Amino acid sequence: MDLLANLSTGFGVAFTPLNLLYAFIGCMLGTLIGVLPGIGPVATIAMLLPATYALPPVSALIMLAGIYYGAQYGGSTTAILVNLPGESSSVVTLIDGYQMARKGRAGPALAAAGIGSFFAGCVGTLILAAFAAPLTELAFKFGPAEYFSLMVLGLIGAVVLASGSLIKAISMIVLGLLLGLVGTDVNSGVARYSFDIPELTDGIGFVVVAMGVFGYGEIIVNLGQPEENREVFTAKVQGLFPTGEDFRNMIPAIMRGTALGSVLGVLPGGGALLAAFAAYTIEKKTKLRPGEVPFGQGNIRGVAAPESANNAGAQTSFIPLLTLGIPPNAVMALMVGAMTIHNVQPGPQVMTSNPQLFWGLIASMWIGNLMLVILNLPLIGMWVKLLAVPYRFLFPAIILFCAIGVYSTNNNTFDIWLVAIFGFIGYVFVKLGCEPAPLLLGFILGPMMEENLRRALLLSRGDWTVFLTRPLSGSLLAAAAILLAIVLLPAIKAKRQEAFVEE
């Protein structure tokens, strides 16, 4: 009954004209950003953070959340129509989605993505609403030692689940942790690794690293391709509705993708992206029905499952943010920034101290998912025309928007140069085959880990055994050790590499 009462409070907040307007703006912007390659929700939210200063806290967070899950929807449009993932978690969708488009079945592919996303988004929001309260009760038992152990588990989870080489994933996390140390030490007030550069005494901004490594890095990679490889091909969309046979194939895939995404979305470090890969891998292992198109040649399950998984993951990634105050991915880290700007301390106390914000945000997700279905299907023609803009015009616009976004956060030209440097570093990462997501996770969690480590040692008077003697902390460290031991076993290592191979 408490859940129903809380949800009714949330819908009361979300259904106000102002919040409905900002939910619509967020969904519309998110879809547009998902469609445009090279920008992504991280850069968009970073650019729009200053614009939310004047908004009420609930409206600001509703709009930013709309951008996040709107980008998950929009990314599938470019993946299907032009074989270009507009958003990182849409990488898997293009394998079968683009093949469907080439066969004149872009309509059913886009509809499958829309229906799967809507169902998964609704289920993910329901899980968020149902499990938020029990998880918050658990969160009150967390002290500095438990938070430190939880972050260690999160970092090891990111290593295990990152695609590619384990050594490279570990290296990325360590580099992220080291970058997080740049700035002024909280305890002593001494500048660390700032090299006498005054702008570095406050540390490197998260937005600078994210925009440089992901945004600028991706643009440099694209410009390194021959022009014909960057050319946008527009597929003709004919008929939007899937056939009865399509529905019979895709409904079980949507269910499996939703279940997987709901679980993996909670994990720190790219839960939605991992869920999409895992869902596609499971579908490939599932037996084909008689007369069904093989995977990689336009199977509708190859669109429905990963799209459901990444949208369910996008919704459930709010659970650790709202209940524990820990951002599981780059976008959630920006949401923490938005909450802090509006004097809302993320963590267990949000539900009790600011229930209207907590439940209003959850209710707005249902409304946002409905808006996205209504928005996406009729606007496909418009997105296709937008994608026809030549890349030589598109990339300078993206660079300009990123530069404006970075400058507006601190009004500092040094940050623009720093973004350019991180853009080059991002390009080097791509060439070396390093995945930058673990770096970002290490960069976010590094300062938080250091703070909780120091706090735990201060409370225990320098006794390091506090991390093992406290039951919850010890259990989390044991889980991290088991996870690391399992992944280093040769058989598991081979299976892990096989799971990330795209056929």
C-alpha cells in the first residue's frame, strides 16, 4: 500500500504542466542526441547542466533523465537506418537492424526497437519503484568501510565485464584512479599532480574527460576514415507494423532482454551497454525457429532483445544513484552533479527528506517512456533527413557545441584546451583497442574511494582490519575476490572473450 501511495504522490508531481513540459523537452532532446552520431547523452547533459540552474530541482532532474533514456531510443534509429550507432549501447542493434533495413524491413525493425524499449522501460521503472525502499533500508547500514568495499567490487565488476583484454581494462581503471587524484588534497590542502598549473588545483573536470575521450576522440576516429565510409546512406522506410510471425519471434526476446537489462543495469560501469551485448549473445545461443532468418542477416530478435536490454538497464541504473548515492555510469555521475547544484544530497536520505523529488522522478519515467513511443514512430522521416547532412558540416557543429558546453561549466578557456588533449588521448585509446568506459568509472569512483578509505581508517584509528571485521564490508571484499578469481580461470576467460565477439 505504501508503494501505491508513494506512486500517487509521484504522479501528482509529474503530471503538473511544467514537469510534463520538461519531460517532453528531455525526451525530444534525448532522441535527437541519440540520432546524431558523436554527441551522446554525457555531452548533452553536460552542456545543459548550466541551463538547469534556474529550474526547480524536480523539473531539472526530470528533463535530464528524459535526455538519458531518450538517447537510448534515438540511438537505435541511426543504427537501423544507416548502420551507424548514434549511442554506444546501439552498437549491437545495427548487426541485424541494418540488414533488415537493406531488405526493405526498416519499419518492422524500428517498431520492434520502439515496442521493446517501451516495455523494458516500463518494467525497469516498476523495479526501480518496488526495490528502491528495501535497498534504501540496506543503505543505512553502510559506513565508510562498506562504501569503500562496495566501490572496490564495482571496479572489479567493471574489469570483468569490460570487452577486450583484461590487462587493458585494469590499466584503464588505474589511469582513471590516478587522474582522479589530480587537485588539492582534502585533508592536507596540498596540491597534488598539478605541476604548478593553477587551473589543475581544483582537479580535472569530469565533463572535460568525458567530452574529450568520447566526443572528440570519436570525431577524430571518424575523420581518419575515408570519406566514402562516412557517407550517410538513407534507407527507405516502408510500413511500420511487424507481422504476426515477427511478434511471435520478438516477444520472448523482449522478455529475456528486459530481465537481463534490469539486473545488469544496476552494476557500476556501462550496465546498459553490457546488457545489450549479453542479450544479443543469449539470442544467438537460442535455437532458431523453422523458417527464421539467421542472425546477422536481419533477424528481428537481434533488434528487439538488445534494445529491450539497454532500456531496462537505463532505468535500473537509477537504483544505486537514488538509494546509495553511487553513480553506476557516466550519465548518473552528471545526475549527481545536477542534484548537488540544487542542494539535494544524493543517497538514502533523498527518499525521506525529499519524497516529491524521488517519486516524481520515478513517475516521470513512465510518462517519458510513453512520450518516446509517440515521438519516435512519426518522426522517423525527419530523423532520416537530418542524417543526410554531410559529415563535413556535422563534425564542426559537434565540436562547437562541445566547446561551448565545456566553457560554460567553468567559464575557463583552459578547459577547452584540456578537452582537445583528452580528445587525442581518446583517439589513441581507440587505436590501441582500449575501452575508455573503465577509465571514466575509475575517475568517478577514485576520489570517493579515497575519502571513504581515509574516513574508515580515522574511525578505526588506523586499523586496516576494519574492512574485514565488519560483516558487510568483509562480504563485499570476499565477493570482489571471488569474482576476480573466477574471471582469471582459463575456461571462464575464454568464454568471456567469446561473449564479446560479434559475428
